[in-house]
Amino acid sequence: MTRRLWNPLLAVMWLALPAMALRYWQVWDRLPARMATHFDAAGQANGWMSRGASLAFTLGFMAFMLAVFSIVLYFVRRKYPPSAVSWALLVFFCAEIWTIFYMLDSTLGYNLAGTAISVIPLLVITPLGILAVLAVAFLEKRGSAFPPGDLLAEEVQSGKAWSPLLLIPMLAAAWVVLALPPGALRLGLLILTPVFLAIFGMAWDGFHYYFTRHGLEIRTLGLRLKSVPAAQIEHYSVENWKPICGYGVRGGGQSQGLRVGK
């Protein structure tokens, strides 16, 4: 894929702004002077604006989101040109902005004919899109697998002592799911619950460092996260891990320090 495709996709994303303005223009005379613009979890209106304020807020919100998306794409494109991550982000942002368009258009439908607000697409596409982008980034950066065998040593870092704390948000989300009636919010929380479970599993299992004559492989839950060829490794040491400056799924104590050359 080249810039000839990148720019049209970027334009498709920005077309959502004039399309939203066109939708307001098409139904302007039929919109009530006082529009319902905010809704609770059950889809009942609990906030209102004038037609003019609704139009200004909707277009301003979409313009803000488009500007943020475009800035992110610009910097990602500059850092990783061209990469699967930048293309995955562009496709996700296009889907996200048009999903927002659909949700805002359903607000117009509620004010025109009392049709129900639909937020299910947003609650589904947003988490799935984020997971898809992360998966693409993960697959692109983890490198090629080493041949099996030749294991020299294995080290494991895990957060078993504190990982049960990660079950708290999962249990809270599960409790809310059981308490809520079937609907969009319940669906969104159902999607998040297995994510919390996966995070807990990664913290419990920890990082497994496999040292071979080919280099270093890092795995968790049996999944290969990254392979670092031996030729790129300049230095390896065990150092104290600092919660503020550290990273990854681990508790206190020590961590591996790896310096990789170019």
C-alpha cells in the first residue's frame, strides 16, 4: 500500500464532518427547538440542548476527534513509515469516526421519530479495534522465531504476589454485567471482562526469558512476545526494578536489564 491509498483513506475519515453537517441541514426544519442530546444507560434522555448548540457541539466534537486522529497518524507515519501499525491505525480511526457518526445520527433519529439510540457499534468496534491495532503492533515487532532446542537457561519474572488485585476490576465488571438488563452497556462490559482475565493471567504467569545460542526469546502464557537475535545483544544484567521507571507485568524486586545494539 502506498500514499496513493493512504490519502484517500484519510479523506474518507474527514468526510464524516461534512456528512454530519449535511445530515443536520437535511432535517433542520423538523428538529425540535430543544433536542435530547444525552442519554443514560437505558437509552432515556437526561440532557438537552437547543438545535444550534447541538449542531455546534456535534461538529466541534467530530472536528476535535478528527484532529486528534490525524495528529496521531502523522507522528506514527513519521516514526514507522510505512508499517502495518500505521495502516491498522488508519483503518481503525476510519471505522471509529464513522461509528461515532452513526451514533450521532441515531441521536437525530431519536429527536425526529423517537427511535432508540444505538451505541452498540461503538461499544463493540472501539475495544475490538484497539485490540486489533495492538495485535498488529505486537506481530510486527516481535521478530522471527528461533529454531527449537539449544536452550541454555531460563529465567522467570512474575507478579503472583500482587496479581490477584487485577481480579478486582474483572469481578466488578462481572457484577455490573449481572446486575444490568440486557443492552449496549452490558455488552460492552462483557467484552472487557475477558480482557481483565487475560491481564491477570499474564501477571500470574509472568515473563519467561529463554536464552539460546540464537538469542533471547521472551514469552508469557506460552505466547512468544519478542525474539532478540544474539548479534543484537550488547549487555545483559539483573538490576533492581523501580515501579516509577520500570515497565511490564511484574512485582517488586529485581528485573532483567537488556541493552540491544542496532
